[in-house]
Amino acid sequence: MIIAEHISKIFNDIKAVDDISFEVKEGETMVLLGTSGCGKTTTLKMLNRLIDASGGSISIDGKNIFDQQPEILRRTIGYVSQSNGLFPHYSVEENVSVVPKLLKWDKSKTRNRAQELLEQLKLPLEEFGHKYPDELSGGQQQRVAIARALISNPPVLLMDEPFGALDPITRAGVRKEFLELPELKQKTIVLVTHDVQEAFELGDHICLMDKGKIVQAGNAKDLILKPANAFARNFFDHQRLFLELSALTFQDILNIADADSAFQNNADNASLPEISAKASLWAGMEILSASSKDALIVRNDTLNISKIYTTSSIQEAYRILKQHN
Amino acid sequence: MEVQQSLWEFMAQQSDKLLSQTLAHIGLTCISLLIAVVIGLPLGIWIAQRNKAAWLVLGIAGVLQTIPSIALLGFMIPLLGIGALPAITALFLYALLPIIRNTYTGIRGVNPAVTESARGMGMSRWQVLFNVELPLAMPVILAGIRTATVINVGVATLAAYIAAGGLGEFIFGGIALNNSNMILAGAIPAALLAIFFDLLLSLVQKANVRKMRKVSLVLPILLLLLSSFYIFPYADAKMLGGFTPEFMGREDGYLGLKSKYQLNMPTVVISDAVMYKAAYEKKIDVISGYSTDGRLKAYNLITLEDDKSIFPPYYASPLVRKDVLTKYPELEAAINLLSGKINDSIMTDLNYRVDYLKQSPEKVAQDFILANDLYKKSKNGNKGVIRLGSKIFAEQYILINIYKALIEGNTELKVETKTGLGGTKICFDALTNNEIDMYPEYTGTGLLVILKPTKNDLAALSGSREKVFNYVQKGFDEQYNLQWLKPIGFNNAYALMMRKEQAQSLNIRTITDLKDYVSTDNHRH
Ligand SMILES: Nc1ncnc2c1ncn2[C@@H]1O[C@H](COP(=O)(O)OP(=O)(O)OP(=O)(O)O)[C@@H](O)[C@H]1O
Ligand SMILES: [Mg+2]
């Protein structure tokens, strides 16, 4: 758990970060979102003391970070920098083994761990271990950087635009793999991005920043549907429809509307595609547009109900929901 | 004339010396390089972190770099004397700038994202330096070491001027003796060394950045190994000779001392610019000086009597192109006005005023002309231009200033002077190539360095002043179309010199005395 209280950073009279506070719960992913220069990186680096805060207090898992020696502190926090920062003169295996070496792990332990991790990241050690960063694609480099940050199994992970250098398609792919990594399920993560879609996909909790201040904090739905001010509203304007559909889940519309009764009692229903009620409306619409069927089954396992939706019934429900908000 | 010896024959015959000079050369280069790396690298690393110190340190190193190498050696002598120490110090100072500068730029050039991620993973400052910054900066640092090496191989030739050895001994000896084989025997290995080191380091430098960690281990060891080649050219001998490169290679010099006198003493090679002072400061004991040199007087040295007459007479005479004498017949008379006017002691005194009292050669020449009623106001004529050349020492500067006044005062000709033409070979080549019209030369030099008679011819001359003069006059006339005019009067022959008080306390008056003293001394050990 990370608690930051009233932290600031002043670079020769410029307030890069201006008195912000936040809290990241154990196992949660918090996203720092904002336009270029708003202070995201500065905030992140204060957490592992790559930048020392000008004021405020930060504690990680109950310990004040200023009480620890920076090097020792950093060895317990995974860090992926804005540009991957791999050592060009180290092979993939050597790059990944930097932190274990600092922690004086024995060789076989390091190797086994590297093997396990690179396997998960689809870079088998046997094939990639001896390669050097310039022999890898951008996406592969990013994954090595992530492996390097994860190897010592730190409870906390800081990532600064880890997918920033990738083209949108690769980026979406790497992000998907990332979401599915078992390694990450338990971690407390702070992730910096200026990509709204990424923030919505990965963040349990999002801090929208502007000019060194947190404009609004909350989950995706709060941010998109209840903007705190004009900046927050405008920030999402350019892809509002998409974002709203991504932020809203079927759970939110389950009681508002569903498909015509014509569909409800159709004999073919057994062959319709299914989706969880936790999924976003956008995800449902994507399935519909890819499928040959006109409807899909939405299932809520906890309440043990399922409903059937068509594209037009989803749109109708969305329209009603917006009017009520 | 003897049949020209081929370069290979010369190298084979001198292979011992060649090897020891080459090893000394490599050693000098590598020792100074090693010290420069040991000091320059940490300094470069330090200033990479401190911008304010950077410009100061780089500025100082840059200024050192611009000092001409000969001058830098010159500055070293009063501080550190002669021999290995000043040579290595000077070479070290030259190697410093490229190493500091490249270390600085190399480390500054490391991608900050990489060092930041290194710190982010919990590396300490030293770990970042040794594991990340240095290996990544290594190609640039190596480029600096490479530059420094090539500079040092070149500058190390000058070490021969201050008794530190190296291939300069052959090069400067060869220039002084007009012996192309000797020059090449020094210059070719020196050039090959430079090329070899350059190639070697360029290979290392281009080696993949990934192998840099190995390189940074191997290189210091290699340097250390090569440094050990440098065996200091002299141990603590009781009696040490310091001879010019020219003297070392001459029959009427060191070779004659060995064959005719059986004089066998440890020697170092040294430039005549610093030789007298080194003798005065007891760095060396016996030197090969010139008998009219003013420093003889200044440093309280005495000449040893040449009791077996191995040094031929060196009467100074103007050596002139014959076509110039024909074109301007009045020239000869003007030049001959000086004939017979300067004897040995007058010349020594004139030299003393320049070398020791630091009067300008122009003033000393002017005073002499006035004192001897030779003065005539310059006619400021423009009938033609006579180009006077001189070798690079005071006596020649004085003489050509006197000639300038005589020619401009007595003829309608104008004089242009080209001073400091190095040794005999440079002056003589300038004269035959019609770049100058005359310069003062010595009969002995003309005989032994230019004409190179056979042993039999030489024996027939038997050191007689007239015979030698007639022989060179005839030879130069026939072979080179050059004219020796009447001798000026003094005999600036080679002489062995010692500190007066040492010679007197050891009771050494002649070269034979010296030989006796040296050989008994050697027996005792
Ligand atoms: N070392 C520094 N010295 C001076 N100013 C700095 C320094 N680092 C950052 N800044 C300034 O602080 C502000 C915030 O920078 P920061 O790097 O945190 O932005 P960011 O939100 O990460 O932007 P981006 O999305 O472009 O990475 C910027 O105005 C920047 O110019
Ligand atoms: Mg940033």
C-alpha cells in the first residue's frame, strides 16, 4: 500500500508537482493520467526517490521511504522507465538478472526465476536469453524491461508509459498480455500514461492530472460520467462515445432495458455468444459486430440471471442511462 | 666515395641498437600513456559530474596540448633535469587532454534513460559507473587513448634530445650526419609503431560494445606489460657520457673514441641544446662539445686534449653557390673582409655573450663590426637579393649577422636571412636546391659529412688544416658547384669536455687520461 500526502516538487521555481495526495491499496492498479508535462513522471519518480520530493510524506507498506537508503528502497520496488532503459551491453538474461545480482541471489535461483518469468512473457530463455536489446523488436524490449522489474518479485511496481514506444496495434496486444500476467494479479501498481484507453483498461483507480495537480480521482465511470470540472470534461471529448461505452458495464444497464421479447424466446438462443455482465458495453458491441448473430447473452453469475441484448437494445439502454445522469 | 650501404644492411648491422631503441620507444610511449590513463580517466569521470570543473580542467589540458613539443621538453629540463623523468612527464602531459576529454564526452554521452533505469533498480553510484557508464563510454574513451598513443609515438622521438632514448636517436643522428639510412632506420619503425598501435586500438575500439567489459580489463594489463620494455637508459654509472646523436654516429666522434682510444663508457644521447647545462648540473660528466662554444665559459667546463688527433680541424668558412659569385662578382670581396678576423677565443667570447649573457646575435654582431672598424652604413641597394642560411646555434647566427652588415654596407645587394635550418643536411640541401645562396660551414663537416672520403684518403689528410681545406674546396667545386671562400680563422672542432673541478680532482687532462680513469674504475666494480 502506498500513501502519498501533500507531496510537491519544485524545479527552479516551476511547480512540477503541486501538493498532491493519493493512496494505492494493496493489489490495486492506480493510473496517473494527463497531458504531457503535467507532472506524471515526476510524481512516479518521487515514489522510489529517483527524485526527492520538495515536501510531503510518502509511505510504502507502512514504512516512510525517507527513512530508507535510496538504493535499498529501490531494490524492493520494480521500476520500468519511460523509455525502456535496457542496458545495451547486457544480454537479455544479464539485463533481467541485474536486481538478483544486487540482492546477491545465487546463480541457479536467478536463472530459474528468469526462465519462469521470460516464459510467461513469451520470451523463452533458451531462445532469447543470449540476445542483446538491439536484436529485439520494440515490443520484445518492453517485455524484457517488465521482466527485469518483476524478477525479484517486488510487492510494488512503478511503470512510466511502459508501452509508450509501441505502435497502437502492438501496444494493444502487449497490454492484453500484460493484463493476463499471473505475476501482476497481486501487485500494487502505479502506472503512468497519457493514453485514456490504456488508463481505462488497466486502472482500478485513475488520477487525472493537470499542471502538477490532481484534477479528479476515481474509477473510469466516475471520470467519464461525472467530470469534476471543465478540464476533466474536455479531456475525454475527442473519443467520448467510445470511452463511455468502455466505462459502462452491462451491470449498469441490466435493469434498464433489454432486447425485444421476440428475441427473448427464440429457439436459437442456445447458440448465441455469451458475455459476463462485468464486461463493458463496448466489448459486447464488438462481439456482436464480429458475430453472425444479432444478439448476445449477458450473464450475471452472482445473481444467476442472464439477459439477451441486441445492438439497438444496448444503444437504447445507454441513451436512457445518460438521460438519468 | 664509399658504395652506398643499403637500408637493410644498415638495419641488420645496427640491429642491437635498433631493437633497444624500439623497445625504449614503446616503453616510453606506454609508461606515459599508462600514467595519463591512471590520472586522466578518474579526472574525466570526476568532471563529467561537475560541469564547473569541466571547463577549467579541459582548458588547462588544452593549453598544455598547444605548447610545441620541443618547448615543453625545454620547460621540463630546469624542473626535472634530463633523462626519463622529464621525457615521460612531457609525454604524459600530451596524452592527458585526449584521455580526459574523451572520458568526459563518453560518459556525458551515455543515454540518461539507461543510467536512470540502473539507479531505479537500486544500483549505487559506483555500481552505475563501473557496470553501465564506463562500459558504454568505452568506445569513446578508447578513441581518446588511441589519439594519445599516436601523438606519443610521434613526440617520443624527441626524447632522444634529453637523454631518454627511443628511435629519435637514429632520426636525429641521421639528420645530423646526412645519413638517410640512419634516418629511415629510426623513422620507419617509428611510423610502423604508430600505424600498428593505431590499427590495434581501432580494432579494440570497434569491437562490439558488448565486449567492452573484457576490453577494460585487458587493456591496462597490456599497457603495463609494454611499459616494462623501457629499461632506463642509464643506471648509476661513475662516469656518464652525454653525446649528441650526431657525435654518436661519427668516425671522428664516438666511433673514433672507441676504436682509437678504446674508450668504453656508459653513454646517453642528448641534444646539444641541453648538454652543457646537464654537465654543469652533474647529470652527465663528459660531453661532446664544440671548442668555441660560449657555454664552455659559462658553465666552467674545460676541453680534454685530443692526444691521438681523432678530431679533424673544423675551420669555419663561408660556403657559397658559384653561380651567385659569378652573377655578383663584388660579393666575394665583401665576404672576405671577415677572413682572419676571428680566432678561437674571440669566437668563444662572442658565443658566450649570446648563449650566456643572452645578448641578441644582431647586437653582438654589430658590436664586433664597430670594434673592428668594419662598419659601413647600409647602402640600401636593390641590385639583387642574397639569401643567407644558418644552422641552429648561436655562432652561426652571429656570423650571418656580420655577413649581412658587410654585404649591405659594401655592395648594392640586399640580404635575406634564413636562420635555424637545423643541422648540416638541412643547410646543405637548401644550398644545393637553390633555396639559399650561402651559409657558414666547417671544413671537417664538409669533409666527413658531405664528401665522405675513403679511409685511405682520410689518412693522407692526417688532420692538416691546409690539406683538408684544399680537399674540400676541390671536392665541392667538382661535385656540387659550390665555393669555399677563405676561412674566417677559428677552429670549432669537436672536443670532449668535463667540469673543470672534476677533471682537476681526478687529474684528467687528455682523452687518454679519461680512458685510463674509466677502465680502472670499471675494473674495480
Ligand atoms: N529535472 C528537471 N529540471 C527542471 N524541470 C523539470 C525536470 N524534470 C521535469 N521538469 C518539469 O516538470 C514538469 C513535469 O515534468 P514530467 O516529466 O513529470 O512530465 P510528464 O507528465 O511525465 O510528461 P510526459 O508525458 O511528457 O512524460 C515539466 O514542466 C518539466 O519541464
Ligand atoms: Mg513522463
